[in-house]
Amino acid sequence: EPYRANLYKMSSQLVRAFANMANDLVAAGYSNREITAIEKEVRFYTDLREEVEIRSGDHVDLKLYEPAMRMLIDNYIRAEDSESITTFDDKSLVHLIVNKGIGIIQDLPDGIRNNPEAVAETIENNLRAHIIKQRPFNPEYFDRMSVLLDELIQQRNAEALEYQEYLRQFEELTKKTVRSSKYGKYPPELKSQGSKVLYDNLGKDVNLALVAEEAIRYSAQDGWKGNPIKERKVKLAIKKILPDDQDVDAIFEIVKQQNGY
């Protein structure tokens, strides 16, 4: 990770330095051959940075910290293909796979999409990062998704799957991580997202999940999240209906993550 951070920092400095001089290189005494060589080197490092960002799952998060960087790259480094390199600017690779299908990998940088191993590592890293980020909302469910991802990776490493079949299964798994309420199998009594999350994390006990949700809704006051007194009231309500062996604090933290309460 420190090496990635250094690459991002130094490549950004390189792009900014080049952008500052791009219109004055001839006046500064550089020949056309030297300018072409410099442009090629700067482009190499911007390509490298982008490939590392996407493969590691850093791409979307890091762009938020450098809102001017894409403009500099588009204007001075890759003006002729700026449309293709902004594919991932607003959505993560995981959400693009869900919305557009696994074929979106054809929009990955050349250094990734032309190498099946690089493609596999890229989509796996991005899905892993997504699962880790979403886990607080439903630990039990996303722990299962993590296990399924591990199993799929093991099958790929063991060459137990054809590449296209691997991509098909990966797309299905990705959809499950983004649309958990649609792909998860829940009893019909559970109508809300919150009740389904409680069901997952309360031993798949339908009655307990419904009772817990009712207790939470009854005890939760406006603006309760972040208010110690109001939070204590919700936690006590949860504690009253949970079995003694249930971790009240863990369930309470899950409840706090839900938008419906």
C-alpha cells in the first residue's frame, strides 16, 4: 500500500509539472523528438497509475481527492481518447458490472483487458473492496459473499473453470453483493430491508427478526443516531428481546447502519 500511495503522489506531481510546461516546451529549447519522448513517458506513468488504481479498487475513492487531475490528463496527456478513460469516473467497477454486465471489462485499460489473469485479479480486488465496505450493513450476509468469492478464486487458480464460465459466475456473485435483498432468499413475512438484515444476523429466526424490528421502530426517536440518550433507549429495547447469548452491541451497530430506522 505505501508503494501505491507513492506512485499516485509522484505520478500526480509529474502530470502537474508537465501540464505547467506543456505549452512552453518549444520555447524552452526542447526539440520535437524530445517533446514526443517526454509525452510518451508521462503517458506511461498515467497509464500505470490508472491500471494500479483500477486493479486495487482505489480508482473511485482516489479521484475524489484529486478533482483537477482528470482534467489535466484529458487536456495534456490523452486529449484524443478522453471519453474512453473516463468510463470509471462516477461508478465503481462493481456497479458497472451489475448495471452493464461483465462485458464492461472491455473498457478496462489495455494493460489489463488483454491479460485474462490481470482482468481476474482486477475484478476480484474490486469486489473484495466492495464486500469489505458493505460488511457493516449486514456482516453475516457479506461474510457469506466473501466465502463465495474465495471459493471462486480457488476454482480459478486451480483452473477448474473455463474463463468465460468464471466470468459468468463472477457476474452473478457481483449482483448478489449489490442487490442482496433481490438475490437473498428470505421468508415472505420479511418485507423491509431492515427485517431481512436482522433475520440474517439473528440466526435466521423470522419471529425474532420481526419482534426486534418492531422494538426498534417503537423505541427509535427522531434523530436518535448519534444522540447518546436516544441511542441508549434503542439499545435497551433490543436487549430486552434478544436471547442472552446474542451480542447486543453487535446488533445495535448493525441497526445504526440501516437507513430505514
